[in-house]
Amino acid sequence: MSLPVTPADIAAARHVLTGAVLRTPTLPAPRLSAITGAHVFVKYENLQVTASFKERGALVKLASLSAEERAHGVVAMSAGNHAQAVAYHAARLGIRATIVMPKFTPIVKVAATEAHGARVVLHGETVADASEEADRLARAENLVWVHPYDDRHVIAGQGSIAAEMLEDAPDLDVLLVPVGGGGLISGMAVAARHIRPDIELIGVETTLYPSMWNALHQQSLPCEGTTLAEGIAVKNVGVLTREIVSALVSDVVLVDEPTFERAVNLFLTQQKTLAEGAGAGGLAALLAEPERYRGRNVGLVVSGGNIDPRTVASIMLRELEREERIVSFRFSMLDRPGELGIISTLLGKLGANILEVEHKRHFLDVHAKGARLDVTVETRDRSHADKVHRSLLAEGMDVVRIDWQSGN
């Protein structure tokens, strides 16, 4: 079978990467194994200088340029990790870099890219708009285009990840890999299948952007919406990557947003490592179908750790609510002195820690002599929350649980 990228290409890429990009560890994850039932091993690509695997492909591509091409400079399009990877390694190699980013790109990402010495051009509302502008600049200024995924050198660079994983954990049965344009899984598939022909590779996409799934199944499910996994929110996959994935990848699965949130939260709380939404894709797939992988040796790649701290805080809070470790109660009560004290004292005796209180009087659905009290509390777990509710009812309280997810 003749494919655009070969094992020899990946071996050459590893030589380029040695000493210039961190050989990140692949380590067992006993806590994740206990939660999922699989034997989980994690590759920590979030430890790279720019916190993403994208450095590998970017460096291999830049190192392949001739002296004349280096003198002209390079252009890349990215709203995130690829931008920083190209900017960082271009600066190291003394190559002038221009990065085109959509206008909506967060200021922190623009600043991080500029900090590496790149010229940043903000253009268009979408990644597609930015891509068109990057193509125009490449032709107008004779710049070398560094594509984020559909490039032989980029794919070969990403393939080094699987080679390292199978050196550190040779008994892996399956690799779960996030899929955007397909550069990461394509390179990993070439490397892994060469080393272990029987290994299973499964791509992971968000249900909101099933681009590779569509390509493989000749379907046209919509690719749109706001996703936590913006790093793999790609509408069009690569020509080279599609060919490789079609030949070597066992399956591509779609995972919903709440499961991506849970995966990010588990990496932080159980593995003490920061994963962006796309970077947690492998774990999300494992959580979505644990029976499929039970008892098997599963390799995950934390492909990136660039996530907004506010998003992390929101995810953690939402997970506490899903686990019912944060719950809200709505009390209907008489509006008279001491009522709030009675409720707070009772909650304290039941071991519920009060986080927030909202006292409402001026609503038509509240009795003229009454009040409505919304109290958010911290509990130990779901059973404790249920016990608190039962105990409040037993004390004669007019109280209901508030389900914020359903709006009731």
C-alpha cells in the first residue's frame, strides 16, 4: 500500500525533533483506569513549550525548507496551537513568520503568538476566511505555506508521538486520538501500524464537527456550533489525511459536549494536568463507551493544554453540579424574622455548606406575606443531597430541588 507518508518519513522526522522538542512521557494512569475499567496510559503533549503537539509537525516542516525558502519566510493560518508552534520554531530557526488569525481570536492567543516574534494578521470572521487570506499572502509575498495538517512533513512530525508511545508502552491495544483536520491521527496511524500492525486506532470528533466522520461515511452531517473542543472544530479535512485515515484508522467516533467537559475535569482533578477540550478527546471517547475498552491497554494523548482559566473554572463548577455535590433548594416561607436562621441552622446540622442565598419577595407567584428563598449548598455526594432534601421535608419545610439543567 502506497501512502503519502511512510515510516521512513517518520523516522527522519524523529531525527529532526531530537533535542529540539520535548520527548514527553507516556505514563500509566491508575485513577483513570479505575474509573473506566481500561488500563489507561497517557502521553502528555501539553508539556511542550507551547503546550501542544503542534510543535512537532511545525518544526519538521520548517526544517525541510531550503535556504532560499527560509529567506522568503513562512505563512500559517491558525486560531490557536499551530500559530504558536510555527511562531516559536520559526523564531528559533531565524525564519520570518506571518500568522493569519480570525478576528475573533482571543487576545491572549494573539499576544502569545506575537511574543514569539511573528507578524500576526487578523482577518475574517472564520478560520476559512483566515485561510484564504494566508493563501493570498503566500502568493503575494512569496511565502512558504505551513499548513496545519495537510502536509507530508507536518504529518510525519506528528507521527513521532505514536512511535514514542509504543516505545514506552509496547503493549498498547488501542490509541484514541482527537481528530480535527487529521494530521495527528494520520501520522500516528502510519507510525503505529508499522510498529504494531494489529493495533487499533480510533479517531475522536465532537458531534458538532463530524468532518472526518462525514468524509469516511460519505455523509453531510452539519459542522457548526460552539464547542469546548475548538481545536478540532474543523469543517474540512485534508486530502492527504483523509487518504491515510481511510487506509489505517479503525473507526472515528463522535462524542457530545458534556462528555468532553467531564474529560477535561477528570484530567485536572485525577491526573493533575491541564487539558484543553480537544486535548481531552481521547478520554472523552473512553468515557462515552467504557465497555468497548474494558480490560484493554488504551493509549491517550493529551494533545494540548491551552485552555482559558475561566473555562476551566466553569467546567469544574458544572461537573460538581452534575455530580450533585452542588445543589440548590427553593424554599417557600413566611416573611418574618428568624425564618432564614431556622433554615440555615438546619442545613448546617445536616452537613450542607451554604454557598449562596437569594431572597425573593417581589414576585407575583410569591404570597403577599411570604418570600421565596433559593439556597445553593455543597454536599458530599448525590446520596447526601437526597438525604438533606428528605430531612428538610421531614421538618415540615415547603422545599423543592432546583434542576438548573432542565430549568425547573
